[in-house]
Amino acid sequence: MGLLDIILGRRKPARPDLDQLFAVPSAAVTLQAGAGLTPTGRGSVCFASVEGGAFDRVRREVRDLLDADTATGGIPVEFSQDAYGYTWLLAEHAPDDLGGLVNDLHAVNTLLQDAGFGPQLLCSLTGFRTAPDERGEQRSVALVYLYKRGTFYPFAPLPGRAERRDNALELQTRALLADDLRLERDLARWFPVWGAPGL
């Protein structure tokens, strides 16, 4: 960072720190104790697809790595594309195997990053849910990891079809996790991930 950057108030962007993902299991304990949120066993990685053989090869490697346990009852990964053209990889584990899920999400991010596709990585998310209330409804929260920022934020869509957020639950989750995760301070970067696999 040069003198001109300091004078103009520019700051270096946070560097990705994929090891931050390994803090999610301990954050899950805090979420369960403080808000009754438990892991769903579902998580996903979002990235911008690239045409070409190198990217196809990495995608096959990811599938081969994560599907290695399907012969012993593991759930195969699923790829999907959203309305904006981004690719989502959905990984599933038993809800009590959050560590295994986080390992898979970390592996996907690492494979893409090491193959030179780090700039295509957008975010990873891990799903949590409350117990059903008296109407049988459950509230969902995703812990979203922003790859380029190296930070997390909570995303809590309200139940139903309307694209509305449960801002109170998001802020409650942020307050609970202040000591567990590196949280994104800029609320403008808490972008919605409507319909994301893993929510």
C-alpha cells in the first residue's frame, strides 16, 4: 500500500482466508444455544462458470472428490444454475456431521482457488433451521461466507413466496456470533441469496 493510497483513504481488500470456514462448527454451538438454530446438513458453493477444458477438469475433480463416499451411503453433490447464470454446488451430510460438510465446502473452494479460478468464487453458505413453531413453520438462516472479503454474514429469508428477509433474526445472529466468526461489517454487502441451494 503506497503513500497515495493512505492519503486517499484507500484500504487493501481483505484476502480470502478459507480456513475461516472451519470456525462454522463452533459457531453452530453458539447458534443452537442462543437462538435454537441447528444445522440442516446442507451447504453450497457459488461460482461464476467459465468455458474451457481447464474449468471442466476442475469441476470433474470436485465431483469425483465429493462423490467418493456415495458407495457407502453418501449423498451425491448436485450442480445447478441460478437465474443470474451462476453455478451452485450443493453438498449434503447428516445434520450432525457439520464438520464433514465444512470440509467439503473448504475442499471445493480450495480446488477452484488452486486451479486459478479464485476470482470466479463468490460465496459459500451453510444452512441452519429452527424447530417448527406452533404453526409448523421453521425459520431458516444461512451463514454466508464471502470469498473475496474473507467474512461471514447471516441471511434469513422469511417463510413464504415473497422475497423478504427476517432482519431481526439476521441481526440477532450477528450479535450471537460476534466472538465466533469474522463478520462482514458493511451491511450493504449482506446481499440476498434467494433460492440458494442449501437454504
